[in-house]
Amino acid sequence: MKVDKSDLKIVDSRKIGLVIKVVEEEYLQDALSGNLFFGSLDIYRGAENDKGDKVIGDMNEGQLISRFKASKAIIKLVNRRKNDGMIIEIPMDMQKENVIQRFKMNTDINIGICSFTYLSLDDFKEYYHENKRTYFELRQSAIDDIDKLVKAKEKFTGHKCKIIIFKNEFWDFLHKSSDLDFDFVEYYDSKNPEEVIKFENNKKPIYFYKSNNYKSQREFRVAKELSKKCKGEIVNFESKDDIGIQVTLSDLKKYVLIAEGLVKLD
């Protein structure tokens, strides 16, 4: 079947999917009911500093980090009126040639975040077609990454953890709320200075960027401004019914994403 591509709206496959969250068992019912904890960025920086955690904590939360190698730095002092200047070369110890540059957010703003995992269409694979329907099942690589996240959080907290899938009520509240900001976390290569500088100039807040070391988390993040020195706050996602359901890894393997009227274009 031939379709005029100019008549079709292009949708990013990353924006088609479902949101899940790994929570400690003791907070399971709270999360299902819509009472979600927003921890300050300091909490996640502290988790890395205190325990050396590589999954839950991140000492660079709220910062863009650029790492590059250099044998020397050159500073040019320019006299704009005379259009001349002086160059100063700063030699660097070849054993310490790794340079780290940090771009920080406004430190006067205390941001609290609630993190989720977003399983997008890219995490699913086609396995069956029937009439105008295409069926997708979750890739094993996505299942494996969720399993690692659950085990990492259990090790970090010392408590059994459960998985929640969020329903439409979750999205309804987000779109109605005026004090919540939400977006996909964008992962970047900290060894590419040009990429980091480009992100610094974007309007997207810095706390929606993380090093690609955390890419397997597939993080979708909701943020809100907290009062100064506040370490965290519980936000109630108001709903008549639960905003999520509990699932297991085995359940996730059985979940099917169905696209109706899907047409492949050459």
C-alpha cells in the first residue's frame, strides 16, 4: 500500500511506551496510590559520595560534565582597542592531562526529582501482524536492564523492591499540574566538549541531562522546586483510583504493545 508521506505526522518512537518505577516494598502501596517522593538532587549526589554507588547515586546531578585530554592550555589576552594581545601557554603535567569542566545550574534553586524508567517503542520488537494490527513484545535486553536496576536498588536500600506500571491517571495528573516539570532524560557523551556546550545553551534544564554511563536506566524524570534546604517532599498524584499496578519481570515479558493501522514506509 502506498501512502503519501507528506500527509503523515511523524511521531518520535521514544514517546510511545509505558512508564515503570522500581520502589521499595514498604512504599509500594503509597506509590500505587499516587503518593510519590521527590528527593532533592543533594540526596542523589550524597548517595554516590557516601556509598560509591554507580546506579542509584550520581555525584554530578544538576551538572553537565565535560572531560577531555590536553597537554597544555592557551589563554589569549586581547586588547580590543588596539586589536592586539598576548598569549599565555599553561603547561600541564602529562600524568594529569584529564581536564574536567563543570556547568552547574543555579544553586539558589532546590530541585526535587522523582525518577521513572520509560520503556519506549524502541525497547519492543515486532513479532506478529494481523489485519491492520502490529504486535510488539519487550526485548530481552530491556528485561535484563530492569532486572539489573531492581537488584541494584535492593542492594543499595537493603530492602526488597517491586515494579509498578503507571496508568493513564499518572499522565492526567502530570498534564494538569502547574508546578511539575517532566521530560525524558537526555544522555550525553562527557568526552565530547562540543556536545556538552550545546546542551548548556539549550532551554532544557540541566537536571534533565545525565552521563551516558546511566543510559540503561531509560530515565523519565519529574521535577519540582522544593523549599530551601528541604531534602524531599511527597507529592500526591490526585486520583479516584490507583495510578499504577504492580507487576513482575515475568509479567513484563508477557506484555504486548499493539499498534493499529500501522503502515511501513520504504
